[in-house]
Amino acid sequence: MVKFYSSTDTYPYPFPAVTLAYFLRYPNPYSTHVISTDTIARHFDPDTQRLTTIRLHLKRSKLPSAVTKLLPRSLLGASATGDTQSYILEKSVVDVKEGWMDTESRNLEWTGVLSVVERQIFRRPVPDVPDNIKVFQGMEGAARRHGFLNFGGSGAGVKVGVDLNGETTDVESSVTLHSHVGETWRKKRLAASEGSSSSEEEQPQKVGFLRSWGTAALQRNIEKIGLTRTLRSQPNAREGMKVVLERMREGGLVGVLEGMRKDREAILQGRDLLKDGPTRADEE
């Protein structure tokens, strides 16, 4: 029993800008629930020209009331109000030469309740051009890609911005949700039933919520709740990336860092960054 979500999108920005925005996407007005981000490993392979990065995100969330009705808060590690914190492990591989980035994020906590794996593949579209101009465009495109943070204005150092030049980046997103509630109990029951020396009274018995809910039905409901949250959070994640990309277009890297600083200050002060929309109800 697995729930699956997928979507495709295109950012009207060049591939280097999108990959940079991905690494600088927290915080933004659509991700005020992200408490911290730490890079725990990074490796560049000179042979393949690929950069591998592993990061750890700490996020806060509020459990849906439907979940707290199905499972005890003690099992979920939630407070009386349903507030929780969880770590998300993110691994990304960037190949600038071939023009793609593959990312995977998964929750490290409550995996026995619901395992969530999100994968995104960013690609630079391959233009369909005649062979006689492919060489020239390849050289020109390479120069642009390596210099997308270019100097604008009349003098060097006036402003660092993104040179769009009509380039785009495609992204495919997928989320897989799989609940494992009751599987540990089921394995113990099977192991007990295989032992001829164990009596029926000695076999593990269903307790608490597992007594009133069948394991399969409970898993289906938890996965359904997770999918509902995913349907709300994925559009917010895309909007957050667009905010970072727009900041980069207008002010370059300095503009992105300044926006991150203001967002962080607003979060610490408890102010809503989205005046006309929710900031925590639709957390990713």
C-alpha cells in the first residue's frame, strides 16, 4: 500500500540559476517551518564533474487532527498541541556539464508511521538545432552557463544578476508515501506463530489503536492524510523557489542573501511573511 504523487514544471531561468536557488531556498516566505539547514558532506568528482551534497534540514510541523485521532501523541513524539519537529535528509547530485541535478529527500523520524521520499530531477532542455550551428551554440551556451552571474550596468561590480537569454529548466517531482504502522507487531506475531512451543496466550496481542483498527486500514488512512498534505505543500515549494529565483534576477546572490536575512528575522519575530496566505498550515 503506497501513495504516489508526481508533477512537472518549467522554470523560466537557466539551469545554473535554478540549481543555485535550490541550495539557497531556505528560508523563504513559503517555508517558514524550516528551522535550520546544515551541510554534513560534500564531494566533487573531477572525473565526472559531478557535485554530491548531503544536507540535514530540521523542520517543524503541526500534526493534522486526523492523525492524532488515529495514533497516540506519545507514539508520534508530539506535544499536547500537536507540534512536532523532524529531521529531513537531503542528497543531491549536480552535473553541470550534462545539465541535470537529481535530488532525494526523506524523513529520518517516524518512519515506522509514515515514510516520505521526495525526488526531483532538474534538467536543462536540449535545443533542436541544425548540425551546422550546434558547435557555435555549444560554445556560446557554455560561456553563458559558466557566467550566468554576470555584471550588469555600465561598470564592473555595479550589480550581479541572472542573464536569462530565454533559457529554461525543466523539473520532474515525485513523492512516495508508505506507512509501516503495525508491521513490527505483525512480524512478531508471525514469528510467534511459527514457534510450535509457543502457546496462543504467549503470542503478541493487538493493543490500543491496533485493536480497533486493522493494520491495512490504518496504513491506508495515514497514507491518505500524507498525500493530502503533499498536494498542499508541493505548490508552496514551487512558489518558494520562484521567490528565490526572482530575488536572484533582481539582485543576484546579494539579493538572495538579503532576502534570507529578512525572512529569518521575520520568522524569529513571529511575523507572517505571507499577508494574504497561510505560513504554517500548508507546510511542506
